[in-house]
Amino acid sequence: MITPLRSCEFGEKGYIGADAAQTIAVSSAGVAAGIADNVKTDFISIDGRRCYKVDFVDFGHSYSYIIDAASGSVIATKVDELP
């Protein structure tokens, strides 16, 4: 189960941080940092595991990445073509 977290309640101390999660996701997608648009990052919990959900678009694709908040490893990816 995916649950959004409020960082003011749970804190992000000890985790990689939203900026690092964005960098990991965009880099893993092979998208240049200046090309990624509409980047949105949420601090979430998946079955008790703290993660960052990073969504962004480039020229023709929509990306969604789940990044482990502690290690920075990519847990899941989803890529869709835009109409």
C-alpha cells in the first residue's frame, strides 16, 4: 500500500532527500537535467518502506520513479508515451 507522508510529521532526516531522488530518477531515465519538465517529488511509504515518488516529462514521455529514501536505489519505474 502506498501512503503519502507529511515530512513535517515523519521528517526526512537520515534519507537521501528529494533533490537527490530527482537527480537519480532523471539520470536513470537517461534524460538531461535541463530537459526534464514538471518534476514533482513526493515522500511516501510503501508497505512501511520510506520512498520518494518522482514524476517528470520530457519531449514525448512521462516518467514515474520510486526511489528508496535510505539507499537511493531505484525500486520501480514506469514510462508512458505522451499523445
